Amino acid sequence: MPQIKKLTFLAVAATIAFAGQALAHAHLKAAAPASDTTVKQAPSELDLTFTEGLNLKFSGAKLTGPAKAAVKTGEGSLMDGDMTLMVPVSQKLTPGKYTVEWHVLSTDGHKTNGTYSFTVAP
């Protein structure tokens, strides 16, 4: 019986350790425009808010439009205590579906990335 208790304790400890590591990454908390929404007015910027502070030098976002065409964006900047990545949209957006592909490096050195889409209404 002591062997089973020992193994159970080790399994629980490992689970807690790995769960703590997963929480140490910057995850996308909110976005404007939001994921899977339709906006009536084309945005002039993308605002991506994360759960941790970011390192701007290694963080960014790429925007593609209908037919997978690349959309021109400006230089990103950080706001809200380095937790929001703001990327200006330099090009006028036409109606259609757009995809945001982001990558960030949190201040504690962890990399994360992801994508989401939004639609600009006609």
C-alpha cells in the first residue's frame, strides 16, 4: 500500500507542476475585432490582449484578407502594461473574411501563437 500512495503523490505532484507551466504562457485573452465576429466598419488597428506582458521585439501579427491576400500593417506597439499588442492596419479593408495570425513572446520567455478570423460586412 505505501508504494501506491507514493506513486499517487508523484502523479499529483507532476500534474500540478505541468499545469503551472501551462499557465506561464501568454494566451490571447481578448481581441478587437473579436474572433468570429462581423464588423460593419473596417478596423484601423488590431488590438490583441494577452494574459501576460509581451516582448515587442519578438511579437507581431499578420493579417490576410479574402483570397489569402496579405494586408499591409504598420509597426506594432504595446499598451496596457505591455499586455496588449496594437497593430495598425495600413490598408483599407474591403468586405470579406480576414484572418489574424499572431505570435508573441511573453516577458518570461515563453512563445505562443495562434490565429482567428473576423469578417468585414459589405
